[in-house]
Amino acid sequence: MKMSWAALLAMFAALPVMPAQAKDEPLAATGRWSPYTDGRAQTPPMGWSSWNAFATDIDEDKILGSAQALVRDGLAAKGYRYVNIDDGWAMQRRVKDGALIIRPGRFPLTNQPGRNASFRPLTDKLHGMGLKAGIYSDLGRNTCSQAFSPDETDLPKGSVLEREIGLYGHIDQDIDLFFSKWGFDFIKVDGCGVRAYGPDSEKVQTGKYRMLPPILNMDFVNRSDIPAVQGLFGQINAALDRNNPDGDYLLSLCIWGAADVRSWGKNVGNISRTSDDINPSWGRMLTNFDTAAKRAFYAHPGSWNDPDMLNIGKGDFDENHLTEARSHMTMWAMINAPLMIGMDLRQAPKSLLDIFGNAKVIAIDQDPAGHQAVVAFDSDDVQIFVKTLSTGEKAVAIFNRSAAPLEVDLTAAQMKYRDATDVTLVDLWNGQKRSFRTTTKMPIAGHQTLLFTARGSRMLDNGLYLSEQPGNVNPAVDGVTQPTPDPTIHRSATGWQRTRGSGEGPIYAGWGGVQPDRAPYGETLAINGKRFDTGIGVLANSRLEVRNHGYRHFVATVGVNDSARDTNRAATFAVYGDGKLLANSRELKWGSAGQQIAADVTGVKVIELVTRSTSSSAPPLPTTWADAALLKR
Ligand code: GLA
């Protein structure tokens, strides 16, 4: 017999309050919300970066020219504030005192007769224009262009030691220089210096650069030294604290999904790259998108997934490919990606400025609730993403990844709306309105993305499912014990290697991570043959932190997911409120019916959902918090 939530609550109220376990136990409830919230990234950062437009061939005219265009064309007023100088600005590091020297001749504003050049006049100028300023460095001694640039023209000059312009061994000194002295507001920290200068590097062997044992490996996650990489970012965090009393900074992690950073980047920085570099091809855009698209629970206000800068303006996204350019912009907005323009804005045609400047699309990216879109329908050609907005509406994107035109069906249920009432859609690219009930058909062109805001009657009218609010759910421990590459990420032929070699293998770890409305590994949510459209799929031995914004009840139906490979194991499920046990389940095996679980969370700030496997954990056990929701009454 099904019990009412009130009866369940009364039953759980009688549970003894157990003290939180020792803090060194990762599954022990802490009562804390742990993702990174320092710095200024309450919404994803927006701006412009020099890299996709100019690579290392940068100078003041190009940077200020694009900054002026941001203001002139009204993009700054729409939120594009950061003007980021990427790789290529440094000339050398003076050996006697470690001072960084700016490339002479490239930035006339920085000249100070009789003293070291300083970026301060340039950052002052940008600040005076209402903009913010960003700079680039590397975790190691040397940067990515020093490792990979095919030509020397724009690279640092001088002796081996003088050409060591990265942060390694100089973290505090450089962060002080960039932020306190030079006035920057943003730093991108690349990882080539701790990846590409091992003993086998030809440039190391020929004495061009010093060897630094690699701690990052792009091909094999278990050849990365994850604690060592985290340790360096920890030092950067501490230096930013020391040298940024006003807290106005933004830390951008650029280790391309290596070292399992897709799982932990949210703990140490404001934005974290999930893949290798984008380039202006449709296939590569898909690859970069995929590395972030199913990581909704790993992004929150303050710490966002970064599938790389926009590449609108070139190649498959130039003014002759406006459909593709709109799709790129739309999907970045849906997944709360940073919106960093990567083209030379001094020459941007109006058609592209209109894409960057679509205020309705920008508002989807910048929605203050901070919920990354969730996949509602998935296939190799069409995907449907749904994102909960702070207005109570949904944003819906129908993404035709294929070149062929198609007819698609959109259902009310995909937005968690009721079938029997009207759903109203407003197209954010052409302003058109339409309404439907239950299901509607629409044509979609090849590579097109349809983007709507949607209003309807919610299936859950007195609360919000947790899978509708990923920005409030953080996998403090996601149960993945052996990070393995995600095989579902599209692999394009147009990465760095193009079609040389044997092609990119699956390289981005995180397979088995926490999923909205699906089981880990992308399977259906189901407990003992009963299928659920809504819920959280998570491996056992996990702890999810949930921020509670004033809801009174937590409810879910829990159990081992039918997709478990080992059908003999069991799990228990527990709900904590600000560190205290509120409710727990009995031992549930594969094939046991789901158990309803409920907790009174009135006044609780952080709820924790802990799943424990009752026996050893190989292979990891997929479990389900089906229909998990926060309710008002
Ligand atoms: C790496 C980064 C790029 C860019 C270059 C600069 O490849 O991923 O975004 O910063 O380095 O060399």
C-alpha cells in the first residue's frame, strides 16, 4: 500500500539523530555546500578573448580595438565585459628577481620610462570603458604556445631560464603582479607546462626548455597525478585570496578535461575547460559541446563547465553559416557556458553581431538560477535540452546535429509539463509564438537549433524535481572510483591531429557520473521493472549536496537501478539536513521494489543524499533517487 508523505514524515521523525561521521570520511555529512564560490562568477562570464582570433600574434591595437567594438556595438552593455589577453603577451622573466617582462613594442601603453613595463595603464583604460581585464599564464614553467606553436615569432625570447614565464615556482609573485599591481580581474591558467615538457619532449632534449616531470596526461587519466595538479590550483586559490582583497577575480582552469577535472574543477575554480581546443568546424564544436553537455550537476553559480570560447566568425561559423553560428551560440547558452567571443570584432559583420547580441539568448545563459540544461531527448542526430529558468519557465533547445533536415516531435512531458493543458512556446530567434497540447511537430533544418521559452502547467505543481535544478545539486562524492573516459563524446576528425595518426580515442574521464533523469552510464532510470522519467541516477558510495531555498519536504523513491551489472548487491539511502540524519532506507537489493523516503527539511540549508553500497564496490552499483523533489507543502 502506498503511504502518504505525511505518514512517512511522521515515521522518519522518530529516527534517532545520528552524529555526522568523522570528517575524513568522504560520505560523512558535512552540512556544507562545497563548490567554489570565491571570485566573481555568479553567472557564467562573458567577454572576448584574443586566442581564437589572433593566437599569439597580439598587440594593443587588436585588443583595444576589440574592446572598443564591444562598447560601440552595444555588446558590453549586454554583459560582454571581460577582455582577455591570452598566450603571447610575455617576453621573458628576469632571472635576478623573477619579474615578468611584457613583449616590447606590442603594447605601447605599458611603457614606463626607466621602469619595467606595466599592464596597469591598459587595465585602467579597460576599466575606464566599463570593462574587465584578463591575463593568461600556465601551471608549469612554460606555456602551450612554447610547446606547440609551429613558429617562434611570437614566443618569449632569451635564455632557457628567461623564457620560463609560467607560474611554476612563482605563484604568489605572479598573482600579486597580475592582480594587485597590474589590476587584472581574470586569469586563465593553462596546463601545457605540466604536460608537454617531460624527458621525451624534443624541445627538452634539444635543451630549449627545462624538463618538468609531467603530472597531466591527456590520453590516460591514470597517468595524471591528480592530487599534484589539485595542489597547484590550491596554491593559486591561496594566492588569489592573499592578493585580491576585493574578491573581484575569476579563475579559469584550462586543463582540457584531463586529470578527471570534469569531476573536481568545480571545487577549485570559476570555469573549467572540459575538452581540448575548439576550432571552427561543426564536428569539433560538437566534440567540445559533448564534453560539457551531460555534466549538468557539475556546474553551479560560481563554478561552470567551459567547453571553450565561441568560435563564431570563422570557418563553419562565419557570416555565410549563420544557422551554424546560431546553433553554436544557442547551445553554449543552454549549458551555461562562458560566452567568450573569439573573433576580431573590429571587422565583425552585423549578422554576427546580432547573434552575439541576441539579448534573449544571452538571458538564457545568464539566468540567475544557474541551472545548466538537462538532456530530455538524446540521439546521435537530434537532441532536446530543457533548462529551468528563474522565471519558472523552461528554455527548450532542439538541436539538429546532422546536416539533414528533419521533422521533430516535442512533447509537454519532455518539459515536465502536463499533457492536458496548453504549452506556449516563444521562439527566441524569430519571436514567433505557438501553443500546443501533449505533442507538437516541427521541421528543423540541417544544423539548425530551435530555441524557445516554454510555459505550461507543471506536472509537479508544489515543488521542483532535483533534476530540474542541477545548479542546486552538487556531487561532493559521485561514486566514481576509477575515472574512465566517456565513450559517448563525439570524436571529430578535426582536432589538433586532423586525420593524421589513428584518431582521437575516448579521452575525457567522468563516465558513470551523476545524471539527471537517467542512470549513470546513460541508461534508463528503473527500479524493479518500474521505469521513472524523473530522478537522479548516481553510483552508490556517493554524497550529493542539495541547496534548499525554502522548501519544506524532500521526497524520493529509492532503489538499486535495474542497470546494475552485479545483481547481488544492496544499497542504503540516507537523507541529512545540515549534517543531521533525517531519514534513511532499509537495505535495498537489485530487484527490491523502490522505497519511498521523505524528510522534513523546513529551515534546512543543505540537504545531503548519501547512498552506500553494503558490500565492496566493484563494479560500481548504479542507484536511483527516483522522482527526487523538494516540495513546498
Ligand atoms: C591552450 C589553450 C588555448 C590557448 C592556448 C594558448 O591550447 O587550451 O585555449 O590558451 O593554449 O597557447
